[in-house]
Amino acid sequence: MLRMIWMGTAAVLLLLPLSMAKAVAVTQDRDAASILAELKSKRDEADPVLLKELAELRSKAAADALLEAYDTMGSIYMRREVLRALATLDGVNDAQQSALQKLMDVATGAKERELRESAIDLLGDCPNLGKTFLAAIVESTAQDDVRERAMELHVARASDADKEWYRKLFEIESKDKKDKDKKKKKKKGDDDEEKELIQYRLASVRGMAFEALAPSLNDVEIHEAAADDSAGIRRLALLEMERRGDKQLDNYVTEVFDSNVEVSENRILAAQIIARKEGAKAAASFFDVGEKAATPTSVRLALADLLAELNDETVNKKIVKQVGKGRGMEKVFYMRAARNIDDPKVSKALQKLLADKETEIQIIAAELLGSRKDQSAVPALEKALKKPKDEETARAFVYALSELNAGNAE
């Protein structure tokens, strides 16, 4: 008899937790429904705290209610608050998938820029499934800026487990390029395959993939990347070679720097690496390239800056001798290289250039005299201001004088 009583009591005890669990579930469903009802009745006038309360239920019912609430809201502010609430469900087994899917849908499809940016940034803060959805966005046909931002956020939380995917993104572009010759022979049924490949064709994404992958690549792979069709990849490869102290770096940077077909940004980087390695010894080649008429302006100015930063006595002597000489951009080159040299000869040469035949030279000379706080240049600037060639030149003279007067007042 006692045994039967004991068994009956045990059965009740075993059933109690299940009953309580069902009761809690029913209560949560009811709470989610009641909160949603209030949100739908008040819409944009609803207190955002209600969204937080809904998310705190940590249930599928809460996720479903938030999804419905999003469509109910009309203002960007309230929709953004719903997105924030959905993001907190990351890690909730039966709610996170639908919650983060909504964030992805908004990030890739919302018309409002504020909502797209908010959704994708929230995905970046989701530690559980965030990277999974960011990867899906990168591989989607979403707008370029959305895919780029998704890749940035993904790389910011990169781990060894991501290397295979990064390699896929890096290598797919090469495959696409090899397939270009096949386009003319493409059959009608190949349209789907072409659409599948085109989603990867974003140089910035490929560049970020390579940058994240580079430290784990061997020297041969880095050397191959230094000859890649993408200028951005070549640039990143040079930086990686410098970082690891690659013995072949000198050959690569010299070839890039001397190339007339390489993009300017890469030639500038090569020059910077050479300057870091050789110091003043690099000046001769910098002078040579800087004086050439065919040298792109951006490269020429960058070389002038590097020469100025060297601040080497021998180098400075040559610069001082050349200020004011030559033609057009050659004058600009030496003027810029001399900007930090404290020498009366430089000041005299710059003042003389205030009367140069070219307006651009006059303006640059005035700007340099003003930035150097060269008080001896005041009479020359005042004289030049009496007969300026045009309004732009006059403004440059006035601004330079104001800088000098301000310095004099101090």
C-alpha cells in the first residue's frame, strides 16, 4: 500500500515540471500576443520599451511578434528599434534564424539607407550567427556598398575557420577572368551560371579577403599575388612582403617603381618602401623620376614629399639649388620638396616665383610662403597683390598674407 502511494506521488512529481513548462510556454505566447496587440494599436506612438520586453521573452513567439511589428511600423526610428530587438535574439535556438534572416533581408533590400546600415551593423554585433549571415550577404547580389560593409564586419571577427572561405573569394576572381574568353561561345543555357559567378566580382571584397588571408599564405603565393591582375592585390602583396622581410622585396618594388604602366598608387607605395629601406640612398632615383615630364602628378608630388621627409643635408643642398628652375611640374616638384628647408635661398626663389608666367606656380609659391611663416615675403606678396592675373591668384596672395600677419601677431 505504501509502495503504491509512493509511486503515485513520484508520478505526480515527474509530471509537474512538464505541466509547469507548458504553462510557462502558454504564458509567454499570451504575453507576446498582448504586447504585439499594444504595438499594433499604437504603432509609431508605441513605447520602444515594449519591443525590449518582447525580445526579453527569448522565444519563437517573441521573434514572430517582432517580425509582425516591423511591418506595422511606419517610421524609420521605430523600425530600427525593432531591428535592435531582433538582434538580441541571436543565440536563442528557436528564434535566432528568423530574427537574423530579417536583419539580412533589410540590409540587402530596404529602400532606406538608414535601415540598411543599421541592419548590417547589428549583424556584425551578433556573435552566434552574425558571421554566417554576413557571409551570405557578401555572396549575394546586393548593392556593392552593402557587400563591402558585410565583408568589413566579417573580417573584423575573422578566425582560422574563415580561411577557406576567404581563399574562395580571393580565387574566384581569377576563375572568372579565365572564363571571359568563353563568353563568345556561351550557350543560351549558360545564363544561370553567369549570374552565379558575377556575384563575386567586387574587387574590394576580393582585396579584403586577400588581406585577411595573406599572413597564412606561403612566399610563393604572395609572389604570385604581387603579379595579380588586380592593382589592389598587388599593393597588398607588397605590404605583406615588407611585413615578413621577404628577400625578393627589393626586386619587386624596384620593378613597380620604375614601371610606366603600373598604377600611381602602387608606384607611390613602392617608393615609400624603398625610402624606408634605403633612406637618402633612394634620393637619386626619386630626383630622376620626379623630373620626368611623363611622371604622373600624384607620383611626382609623393616623391617630393619623401625627399622632404628625408631631411638629409646632401639631398637638401641639391633641392635648394633647383628651386625655381626647370619648367612647369619640375618647378612644382622642387618647390614641394623644399617646403621644410629653412634657407634664405629657398625663400628668395619662392618670392621670385610669385611673378611666374604660370598661374599655378604663383599660387603654389604663395601657399608655401604662407605656410613657412616667412615674414620676409610680405613685401613681395603685397607687390604681387597689386596686379594679380585673376581672382584665384589674388585669393592665394591674400590668404598667404593673412597667415603671415597672424603669425606676426602671435
